[in-house]
Amino acid sequence: MPKYLIKASYSQEGVKGLLKDGGTSRQKAIEGLAESQGAKIESFYYAFGEADIYCIIDVPDEATMTAISLTVAASGAVSLSTTVLIDPETIDAATEKTVSYIPPGR
């Protein structure tokens, strides 16, 4: 199952909701959303700085991850940055492939 790193930042309204609902309540809501789509939260943390939440999630496929991202973003309470995570075995497989490439200007 593909793995993604999600960095989420709350809007002002999202922060108000977090203050009202609490951190563990929001975590449970996010876990429920993931499970309803056949996904599983591997790790979930709140943070200071660039993002408010860092989450690693296993998702069945790219379309499911896209649907989750679009639905959450449409709420207006959170903005997301999603990064595909690549395991070491995939890097090994990539290094075995031969790719022909001519750089620009050569």
C-alpha cells in the first residue's frame, strides 16, 4: 500500500475547532476518515512551526489519497501538503533500470 506524508496547517476556523474539540478528538476523527477509505494512520503528531500536523498514512491507491485530500481541503479548515514516500526496495528497483536521457543543450 502506498505511503504518504501529510503536513497539515489549520486555518483560523480550524484552530477554533481544535480548541473546541481537543487534540485526541481530532486525531480520532482523522483516523475514522482514513479507515472509512481503507487507509491506516501509521503516525500522527501535532507540531510547532511550518505545519500543525505531521501524519504518515498508508492508502490503498492514488485516487483514494486524492479524494481524501480534496475532501479535507474543501472544508476550508485545513490546508494540506502531501508527499509520496518511497521505500528502500523501490529505490533498489529503480537503480536496476536503464534510462536514456539527453540533457538540454547537448
